[in-house]
Amino acid sequence: IEYAFARTKGQIIHASKLPLNIRMGAKCTDVIAEPGYDRKPEDYILIHNLLQKHQWNRSLVAKELGIGRTTLWRKMKQMGLDKP
């Protein structure tokens, strides 16, 4: 709740402001450890599927996730997601 509140401007917390694992209904379980980054398999799958859905248009994916394009780019870089 604090995470969503911090990301919200105004009084209504929209689903796009919630962490991915909550929006997906997943439990925080296994985390694949990499130096400096914790990658959750469900985050990778969600982002990859959205990239395919939007033909790798990062602006549309970022908008659907409710994050900035640079945040999406950083996550993609950390996850090793490049254009096919």
C-alpha cells in the first residue's frame, strides 16, 4: 500500500501503481539472484509478453505497466531482453 501511495498523485490509487506481482495475483516466491538486481520470473514473463503484444513498442508497454520508458528500458537491460 505504501508503494502504491508513493507512486500516486491525487487520492485514487490505480492498479497500474501497484507492484507487478500484486497486479498479476502472484506471490513473492523464487527470485533469481544476479549481482545488483533481483529478477522475478513473473516480471520477466509479463514484460516479455507485453513487448510481443505491442510489437516491441516500449512506449506502449511502459504506458500499460504504468512506468516510465526509461524505467522499462532499465528493467529490459537488466533482464537481458533485446529485440528478437
